[in-house]
Amino acid sequence: MSRLRDAVLQLYYERYGHAAEWIAFAPGRVNLIGEHTDYNDGFVLPMAIERGIWIAFSRLDTANVAIYFADLNRDASFPIDKIVRSDHSPVEYVKGMAHMLSRDGIVLHGWQGIVQGDIPVGAGLSSSAALEMAAGAAFCALADRPWHPIEMARRGQAVENEWLGLQTGIMDQTISAAGQAGNALLIDCRSMAVSPAPLPPGSLVVILDTSTRRGLVHSAYNERRQQCESGAKHFGVAALRDVSVETFMARAGELDALTRRRCKHVITENQRTLDAFEAMRAGDARRLGALMVESHVSLRDDFEVSTEYLNAIVEAARSHPACFGARMTGAGFGGCGVALIAAEDADDFVAHVEREYHAQTGKTPALYVSSASRGAFYERV
């Protein structure tokens, strides 16, 4: 983390001829369990990862934001007193955040900055939410505003929903804004209450990048949202979060087969997430791992958002004795899995999964060992 921080600051100096005044950071995330539950008012259990987005920046006397996206070798700028939508380039996340802050009465100041990150784009690790939160931190720093994680997460979700037209939940922004070092967070997506949950002693999380990227995710995502809403309507509740496992089992026969499978995943996944939180609070890595495996089976068979590559990398992970459990993570249709492993065997685990996954698929995965990171912040350099 510190190496990239130093690199961004150095790049700022080389580009502008003077040191940056501020630096902001926001992490990506990996969700340990609780998938497709957020837009059903349910529970999720993500952790912020050590990879994220850095912005080195200084205040401008003009009403403009000028950004150099180092990873893309692309410049972008916009006036903060007349923000308009254009395309879906990365600067739209920054513009959207500026719009939401301004709409809430926060006085914005112009700045110039360098944006650089180390989150694999398209892998389902929330690089977009990290960019929103890092940009929000930059605006807050110059406005002399304290960092309110949940408020900023809601603004980030509004950027996705209103500015970009993507009907996403609020999990990604919340964990990026509110992450705690050493802890995952149980997030109640209805009340927005957050509760820390430490990783079990002696365990680490490994992100399993299949080297495939998500396809058709937005249409499939919206389709599944509609199916879940149909199920909630059938049960006469606001969201599937309000249906217990017992009620679902008693009335499952009333639903058509497809809606029944979709509802089964969400309702049982909510319970698995609460059980996983308790397992983490108890330091029970084996119980947490078993729940992760159950989650993957449900996502594969009932919610049908896994792929042959996600299944292959999960099976490769589970075949190593250090693995407590593994599952696909994120919206699905490509991207990453996540595994919980014994920390002492991390190197051997990584080598094993790389070898087994390549043998099965012909693809070379990327594996990232991570502990739980702190959330977004800004500070003077």
C-alpha cells in the first residue's frame, strides 16, 4: 500500500513540478459471504482489501477539477460549477460524486490530481466504488468536511443509480468508506448498521481472480432483481429479507420453479451471512469456511450466476488442505472467487491453485493474499 502511495506522490511531483498538498485513499473490497442480498434489504459481510485507489491532489484557484488517470494515461477535466454527464469514462464517477456533494449543499473547490490504483478492473473487486470514495475524500478534504462513511456511501450509491443509471446496491461503497483494519463488516442493508467481525485467528483471505471478466452482467443482474421483487410480492413483504427460512420452506411450493430457486438463494444466504458473522466472532474458521462453500453451491445452482471458470477456481482452492472454504464473490458471470485459508500455508496454497486452475482451464489466474484494510481517508502530505 505504501509503495503505491509513494509512487502516486512522485508522479504528481514529476507532472506538476511541485509536491501534492493532499492524498486520499479508498480500498476495493471482497465480499466473504452475502451475495445478491444487498438489494433485497438483507445482510452482507465484506472486507476492505489492501488494494485500492490513491489520489494525490492540490487545490486550484479555479472552479475546475483536472485529473490524470495514470493507469489509463488519460487526462480529464470538468467545471465544478456546471457539471454535466457525458460518457461512461472513469471521470464520470468523480463528476457524479461532485454533483451529489453539491446537491447536498457542500461547497466544492477545484483541484488537480493524479489517480492511480492497483485493483484489477472488471474483476468484481469494486474499483468503481473505490474511485467514488477516493474522489469524495478529496472533495471533503478541500471543503474541510469530516468523513462520514455512511453518508458518503449513500452518495456513492446515488452516483451509480442516478448519475450512471446502474441499479446497484450500497454494499461496495459502504465497505470502501467504512472498512476497519483487521475486520470484515456485517452490514444491514436496510438500517445501514455495521458491526465489525474479525478474521479468525491464523487465517487469511485469498482473492482468486479467474482472469475472466464479467459478461452480460447488467441485464442478468436486473433480471434477477425483478425475480426477487416478484418473490417478495408473492410473500406480501417489502423485500425477501423479511421472509424466514421456515416460512419459505413451508410455502415454497406456491412459487414457480425459477422464482423458487431465486428466492431460496436470497433467503438462505441471509441466514448464512448471519451465521458467518457469529462464526467470525467465535473465531471459528472451519464453520465460516463451510458456510462459504454452501453459499457457492447456492449461487451456482439456485441463483445461477457462477461460471465454469469460477467453479474451477473454487474447486482448485478447496482441494488444498489449508483451505477452510471458498466461493465465487461479486455479481458473478466472471471475475473472482474468495478463499479462507490457514495463513501459514499461504505460499503453498497460491502455487497449488495456480497449477490446478491452469491445468483445468488453460488460463493463468491471479491470486492476491489480503488482510482486512482500513476504509477511505484523506490526509495532508
